[in-house]
Amino acid sequence: MTRPPDARAPRWLLALLAVSILTNLLFAYRIYLPRWVQRWHEAMAVLPPVQAGEHLRGPADARVTLVEYSDFQCPYCATLHQELREGAGGVRWIYRHDTLNAGHPEANAAAEAAECANEQGRFWDYADALFVNQKGLGAALYPRLAGELGLDVPRFGACLSSGKYHALIRQESAQVRELHLIGTPTWFVNGKRYMGARDAKTLAGILQAAAAPASRSSAWTRVAIAASAWATG
């Protein structure tokens, strides 16, 4: 009697299939898991509340609060800064430093210069000037801008030489790690996170939507958002 052919797949084919499945699982693990973890951290992170003495532009009692983590050497930050200057009227705009980008060697020095200008009540004017002159950031620019703005230049220079604002800038940059920010500019509108620059129309839509009455999110809402991030990828 003739033996019927074996209907089972050859072992080499099963092994190849197993290797293919494992390779795809490993690929998905390496690609998607970090994204899910990042989204989880973002959903659960709590933005530090605005404190007295922070850099504020706009009405203190505005319905919309925009907290920006920015870097004076970041080109996208310069773009967003200009858009906010032109389109964020009526918004409580808070500026915080994020100088952790190793590719921006002048970020810390520029941030310290802005803090020294703040001693003379001119933080925002100086910040505006830094972004306008972004391509020329350096030791020669900082006192020159102070002089152009009418600041007391010797006082400004002494402040900058002292390094007295190292700790403040490190403290704000530490918030960047706690919030799991991955780039500049990152900004929060009434607590909702955004990243990168926006065109004027998109920015206006974001701010208008934030100005509409909305219920306060609870801790359970944040948990639900985080769980959704895991599920949707």
C-alpha cells in the first residue's frame, strides 16, 4: 500500500515562519513601545503651576494661559515667538527656559542675559531682541543689545559675569525632564501640550478654542488618556 503524503509543513518552513514572527514582534517592540511610553508620560505629567515672579506677558487674569518652554537659539522657537507676539493678544503668556539641547551652545548664555535684562524690567524686550538677532548670539551681542535697549550696561555686564542665574535656569530645565519634553518649543495652552511652531491661522484656532468654557480634567481623565495612548499607539 502506498503511504499518503505528509500534509504537515516542513520543519524548515515552520522555523522560518517563527523567525519571521519574532523579527516582526521585535521590530514593533523597538518602534512602538518607546512611543507608547512617551505618550503615557506626557498624559500623566502635571505642568508646574505659574508662580509669582515668572516672566508674564499679557493680562494676569486672562482666560487662556500659555506656558512656553523655549530656547533662544532654537529656530522654531523664534518662529513661534513671532507668531505669539502678533497673535496672542489677551493671553497670559509665560516664558520658561529649556536649554538642554546640546546643539545650542549659546542657549544658556542667552537665557542668563535675558534674566539680567529682567533685573532692569526689560525681560520681554530683551527676549524679543535675542530672537530677532538669533544668528548673532554670542558674548559680543549681549551687552550691545542691553545698550540698544537703554539698560545700565555696566550693571548688566556685572550680572552676566556673576552667573547668578545658573541655578534658576537649571531649575526650569529640570522641569523639562519631569514633563518628558522632547524638543523646543513645547508649549501648554490651559494645560494642553503642543510642540513646534504653528502658522498664524492654526495658532488663532488653538487659542480661540481654549478661550471657550471647558470642564476641568480630573486625574481619572488623565489616566483614561494615558490608557488610550497605549491602546492606539
